[in-house]
Amino acid sequence: MESSGMELYTTGEMLAWVGSFADRMGVSPEKIKMLNICGRKKNVLPTIETHKRVMIFADESQPDLFYELWEGDYGELDMWIGRGLSKDGKVENCKVKEFMDKKITEPVVIFIINENTREASRYGIKNEFFSKGSVNYVGHEIRAVIMNMLSCDVGDTICIVSGESIAIEAAIEASEGTIIAVEPDERDMRSLQDNVSKFGVHNIEIIPGVTEEHMAKVPKPRLAFIVASKRLEDEIKVLLKVNPKCQFIIYTLELDMLVSIKNIFTKYNINNTEVLQIAVSKTDKRSVMVAQPSPWMISGEAG
């Protein structure tokens, strides 16, 4: 039986640990990001990526955490480990890499410093950081605009259909929520799974299609981002059954599909429609401006 993080470390014990490490490091407690993963799956790697000081409360439910930190390229970071529930427990200092082969078998408090990071939201992760699989990723500048349109809340539930890199970025932003990543293509699903592992995001639910059977197994989405295909109308019908007030953002590069989308929106009473086209041009090696594919995004809200 997995232990509950709230039952394992009380609020008083967690605050005592924060105060103890704040005094030890000579920083204000407000500069420490707390992350309780006892008995829970949370996005540890993205949290370290975007915070200079992270305090992790962990237990035996995450036995391979040190290896995951090392595999995520954090082996050279300084780490302090406090054992037990009380702040008076033993604390040792080391590099993450020194503990890569050690298992967590008891309650521990892990304090990690990543001074070289910038504490800011990062829309538009560059494509070279994603898994080199079968997916043809959208340009990172366009993905930054899409992420702005999604407007992810920290506890959001969003359905992403055939948008692998967008699912990863959304999972990082909605760190306390759920991203439902739909990938019908088996090769692209493997690429998505590689990226989930690479970025250390644990709040992604991967399903092979937007069907009533599959959607019954995942939380109800507030919004759906869909790369348009011949399945689009069926996907919208299912999503409206799941959430009659679902919001939609449809992505397409095809002018004919743009017309079809507007007709589908009218048919299913999806209103407040907006159409946006994104055009990006970049210089090549010869300093010649080259236009990138210019997608349309059609947004609307049911009801």
C-alpha cells in the first residue's frame, strides 16, 4: 500500500525542514520550491529545470529517484539529503551522481541547487531537445503561440490529439493536472513515450484514440487541441459527450480542412469562433529569408 504524502510528512514537519535548510543555505524560505512526491507521481525534472532551489519530500514509493535525476543530466548538481521525518535527522551533502545507484527505502528530504537555471516559464522548447523519432515537430516559435492559446492552469486537464511536443510542454505547465495525449500512430506513440521519459513528466495519460471507451478511462478535459484529420468530426462528437462545454483549438495546414472545420463547428453549436494564421520566416545559412509552414488555428467553445 502506497503511503500518502500528507500523512507521512505533516505540514509542521515540512515547514520545519524548509526553515532548517533556509537557515543552512542562508536564503529566504520563499526562495525554496517545495515538492511532495510521497506516494504520488509528480514532475520532478521539470521542477528542477525551472527552479534554483528545490526541496523534495520523498519515500520508498519513488525508489529510483536518484537514478532518474542522474539520467536527466542533473548528476553534477549539489544535493543535500535529510533522513527521517524530523528536521533533526542526519543530513549529508553530495553530488547527485554519487547517489545514482542508491534506492530510496525510507522517508527522505532532498534539497537540490540548480543555480544556472532561469526561474521562468519556457514556451517553445527547441525541437532538438525532443526525441529524434518519427514525429515531424511543429516549429518551436509556433508552439510558443499554441501554448499561449492553451493558457494552461497548474491543475488543468487538456486533451492533445496528435500533438506530441505540445503535450510535453502542456504537461510541464499543468504540473498538478492531467494531459490526455492521443496518438493513433504506433511509431509516433513510441516517440511520445520516449519524450515523456526524457522530460520526466508523470501527468500524461496516453491513449490510442478519441473514443468513448478510451475517454471513459481518463479525466474530463476542459479543452481539446486537435491536429485536424479525417477523424476530426468523430473526435469532436466524443469530446462533446464527455464535456458538453468543451473548448476546442483545431490545427491545420490545409485550406480545404479550414472550411470543413468551420462547418463542423456550426453543426455542433461551437461558438465564439476565432481563426488565426501564424506565419514565421527564418534566415537560412545564406542569410536568405525562408518561410516556414503557416498553420491555421481555429478556436471555439461549445454551448
